[in-house]
Amino acid sequence: MKKKVFILGVCSLLLCGCGKIPTLSNGDEAVVTFKDGEMISANDFYEEIKNNFGLDTLVNMIDKYVFEHEFSDEVENAQAYADASIDQLITTYGSEEDLLSALQQSGFQTIEAYKNNVFYIGYLQNIAIETYVEDNITDKELEEYYENSVYPDMDISHILVVARVTDDMSEEEKEDAEDEAKKIVQEIIDKLDEAKKNDEDIKEVFAELASEYSEDEDTKDDGGNLGKINIGDLDANYDELIQAADKLKDGEYSTEIITTELGYHVILKNSTGEKASYDDSLDSMKEDIAADKIAEDTSLMVDAIRYYRDLYELDIIDSEMDSQYSIYMNNLINTYKNSGTN
């Protein structure tokens, strides 16, 4: 997962000195010559790119080196992700030529440069951030998460009611449509309450109501049954149904309207399975906790990048580049520290 930090790919300029300003192996050689015998030397070229966009290039090269070494088992995945992302962009833009034209307007001279700097290094950087945050999760955090946020598989049925809202409606009309949908859901709950009072089979009544009212075409004719599901098994909207079902006993239905982006729901908890063990849940818990932490506090991303760079005892030989890097890192740290969260 890593490559050399101080190799500047353009023109094979190799930093080989040990002083405050590095010497280049071909420093006296020309990159460009003119008819009057004048030239642009490799050293001149290095100084120019260093002062214009050298820091961005150097930071990318540093991260490429560090992350390729630290996460070598992810390199193949990163390459596959980068290739797939570029293929998708080419499809979106219509051709490689059109994509390249768009990228050049953003300062990238080749598709390969964009692929490596944005997708490839970005993928490895994300792995580094996630790993750093996961490694710093405490046992107490894991235990609390297991207690409060790890659910057993649950067999759930639902009835979905969707508000008849269209883009051309006024705000008042949209609100009326939402109220009408909620009124229908409350009507369903009232009918379930009446069936319960009359000692009727709630599952049978729920199935009949699902067939009559539900707008989930995939489940309405099967009693609204979603089967045995858990967090992450279906669309994220259904996670809210699982969380609501966890508060119910087997055979109970929801007595309050459940709202998701899909619409309004009534659920019936048919049965509860076994909760996965703590050990079996460990990896997924770490992933979930890390994702929540990063979303809540983006300064953790800077902490992670600093940690891995420090781990490899980064030493920028060129004093000007070292100064630029220090200012860049201080600004980055202060930006995230002041913002607190994203």
C-alpha cells in the first residue's frame, strides 16, 4: 500500500541530498532548451512546481507511501475502486476525451492523475481513518453499544401509507395530504385496537388491513410480512421499523404512527430471534461506532492522518516544503478544532 514519498514522478527528479535544500540527480540537465542555448533546468523546474502546487503533490505522495505500506492488503481493493469510479465517470461524460476536458478545467492534466489522487489515495485514506477510530474505541463504548443498539433478528409485518404529495402542490396542500395519510394510519390502529378488544386474531386482522390499505406492493398480499430482518438488511428506512419493533413484545402492534422517508407505517412484531453474541457482533459494532464518531467529529480525520504520518517518522528535507507543510497542518488542525463537528 505504499510508495516512495520523495520521488517526484515528473521527469524522474530524485531527491538525494541531505542538506536543507535537496540536490537533484539530474539538476544540471535541461528539461527544456531554447535556440539561443538557454535552458530550463531540472532544478528550476523543481523550484517552480514546488512554489506553485508542490505541497498538494507532496502530501498525496506522502499519503500514498504511508497508506500503501500500512494497509498493503487494501491496495488491490483501492485500485479496483479507483478503476470502477473512473469507468463510471467516463460513462457519465460520454467519453474519455470529454472526461479529460472536464478534469483539465479543474487542474488535472490526465485521467490517471485524477484517478490516483482522488479515488485511489482517497480510498486508502478512508481505510486509515476508519482503522484509527476503530482502534481507539473503548470497551465501555462497545458494551454500551451492544446493550442498546444491537438487535436480534425480528419477524416484522408492516402497513405502509404514502401521502399523496406532488411537487406542484402548495405548502398548505402538501400539509393536508400528509394529514390525510396520518388519518388513515390512525384508522388502521383504531381497527386493530377494536380487534384486540374483541379478542380477534391480531395477525389475521393485520393481514386483512395490509391487503386493504398498504401501499407496499411487495408485501401487502402477504400480510405485510417483511420476514426476519435486522439493522442493515434492507433499505435504511426499515432500520427505524426494527428499532420500533424492539420496543414491542411478540404479537404486539405499534400504537403510534411510525414515520420514515417512505411514508407512514403500522408494524406488527410476529416473533423475536436470538441476539448475536458480543464476539460475533464486535466487527460490525466497531464499524458502526466509528462511522458515528467520524460523522459527529470530523477532527478525528485529521488525527488519523497525523497519526499514520508520524508513525513513519516523516521528515521533509526541503526546508521550504517543510515550512509549507507545517503551516498547512496547523491550518487544518485549527479548522477542524474550531468547527468541532462537521
